[in-house]
Amino acid sequence: MKIVIAGAGAVGTHLAKMLSHQDHEIVLIDSDEEKLKMIDSHLDLLTIVGSSSSIKDLKEANVKKADLFIAVTQSEETNITSSLLAKKLGAKRTIARINNQEYLIPENKEFLKSLGIDEFVYPERLAAKEVINYLSRSGTRQMYEFSGGKLLLYGIKISSKSVIMDKTLAEVAQMTGDNDYRAVAIKRDGQTIIPRGHNRFTRGDLVFVISKAESIDRVMELAGKQKYKIKKAMILGGSRIGQKTASELENSLDLKLLEIDKNKSIKLADALERTLVINGDGRDMDLLREEGIQKMDAFVAVTGNSETNILACLLASKMGVKRTIAEVENIDYIDLADSIGVGAMINKKLLAASYIYRFTMDANVQHCKWLTVSDAEVIELVVQPNSKITMGKLKDIDFPEDANIGGIIRGDQGIIAMGDTQIQEGDQVVVFTLPSAIKKVEKIFK
């Protein structure tokens, strides 16, 4: 595909990096010449110094031949304007980054689509949804639902109490005899392993599991985890993520929100009905104790500062909070935060890039998710007629070693993939894959 990306910020740069490894023709437009020089020296793409809302600069980028135009600058107005211009100039499909919920109201979305914007991506909304998913299931990480919960993907750490520690996948399968869940990847010492029967589970492994909803308790038991219910939570940071999370959860949880800016605190107190908004610094341990952090079941840090969020979550864990979630926007900090015990992490750029990435794939992709603490991707694909994946049982298909089929959604039924499983046309298949196998996976499903 020919893809034009407007904006060399965090989202645009990460997206360009992902796509440049997939044989696409990438053009990146930004007004910051120094930033583009640095990107140009590391990635195989064309950079143009200019404005994405300039017709002249869009023509220079040859946007009329673009299969996909992606506007992810920091300015919502620029993204909307440049997407409309790109469409009028001939771009086949346009995607605009927004930060305003009203554009996602169906009638407004339909109106803007009629003008030329095909898709919207709202990173803060994606992040808030991620936080809500994490809080809905205690003891798990990276929770993600497929087809309304027919299948679930989640990460779970192996503790010293686990009965499966030091056992191979084959031994665990023989021991349990269960077919309602499957380990599709293991994160260990900064590396992601696509496991086979001979691989062992070791203490501290973050294991990604595909299962049906009713099997989560059994998986947690095997991993040595205790189930607990989240009733009280504290949110640090009145950002858009913090506010949206609070508004979604305040009717089901007892919530407190800490915001350091006084004027912002007043606005949040007016906007939120049942959340107690406190003006104060969440790094102040005396304030945290005073507000009862030791009685909280969960702590969510979503300030604009990654270091603050990591530190605050570590303090919360030290004070007895079972569930911590940190917004970590600096990708270099993610592995570090995971290794020192920050519970779950969200990253807006990864969420936005994953959402956009599925529009660049040849196969029929329903969902695509780049996992925050892993270099792997989860893709939900719809099986096309006569595709290679339908030509036999899974054990007889030459499937890439760097990928794993976790489960299948067939009609209203979620099915865990096994060697004897036969995939059919129209099935929605959940695939866990490393970047090296993405193209091979696409070919098998086309």
C-alpha cells in the first residue's frame, strides 16, 4: 500500500516504524525538519517537511495515489482539515485522530464520513476503555474481549504458589485435561516466546492466555492467583483518560480522583456526579494515607508524566493496594516498569497505532491489538473462502512458528483451538503473532 502519515509525533512515528517493516510505501509529513531527519536515518520511508493542511504539500506527497491517509498530528483541527483535503485530492481512505467525544456520536460520525473522513481514532477513549477492562477482572493483565466476550485474552503472572510452575505445556494439558483455555505466548526476561508443548512455565512468567469467560477462575487457580473483588479505587490525574474512566465507573465503584490543578479539580467536581474529587499532589504520601489509600482495591495513575505514574503505583503497592495501573507513554520505560512490579500499563500511542494498523492489512481483520508489555500482536481475522487455513486440521497446516492460533468464534460459540480443530469459512480466528510472522499469517488467511 501507499500510505501517507501526517504528524511525526509519538503515534505517527510508532505507526511509521510498524508499517515500514511491512513493505509498504510510507510518506511522513511534518513541519519539524529535525525530527524528520532523525526518523529518516532510522526508517525506510520518504519524509516531507511541510504542513498536512497545505494543498501544495499534500500534492507533493502524491496523496492522490494514497491507499490510506492517516492524520495523527497533535491538532484535532489539522487532522480533520487534512483528512478532508486528502480525500478530495484522491486518497482512497482517510483516518483522523481526534480528542473530542462528540465526533463519535453516530449522526456526527456519519456526517463527517459523508464529507470524506472514513475513520476516527480517539487515543484517550481507547486508553480509558483499557483501564476499565483491567479493573473488571482482578488478577489479570492486558484483558481484551473478542466478539462481546465469547473469547478473552489476558496476561497472568506465574507465582511461586502455582501448581504449573516448572511444568511443560504438554504436562499441564495432561494434568488438567481441560480444553477451555490455551497459553498462546510467554513473556520472560524481556522476550516474547510463542510456546509449544515442550516449553516450561517458570516463576515470574507473564503468560498470555485465550479462554472462555467461565474459565478465568480455573486459570487463576493454576497460576497461583487469588480472586478478589474491586469495590474502591483511586485515580491519580484528571486527564481525559482519568475523567472518562471515572465517569464510566462511578456508578459501580466507590471512586476518589486526585488532581493537582485547582481549577481543573473544580471543573471535574462539576462534571462527575458520584466521584469524590480531591485537589492535591498524588506523590504526597501523607495525603494518600489521609485519603485512605490503604483501603483501596485499585489505584490508577494517569497523569501526563510517566515517571510520576510509575512512582505513584509503586507507592500504592507498598501501601497495600492489590491492583495498580499506570499510563506509561515513554515506551522505553515499559519493560522497566513491568520488571519492578507496576501491575498493568497503558500506552496511548500503542493503542492508537494498533487501532489504525488493522486498516493496512490485506486479510479481513476485525480487530488488531499491539500488547503493551510484549512485542507481539493479537489479530482477529475473518476466514475467507478457499483460504489456506481451511484446507485441513490445524496440526496439518504449515503455520508460522512465530504465531499461534488461540481461538475461534463460530456464530455464538467461542472455541479454543486445538490440533484437531478444522477452521471454516466465515470463522473469526484470534491469532497471536510476532512481527516476523504477520505477512505469513495474512497469506494463510487470504
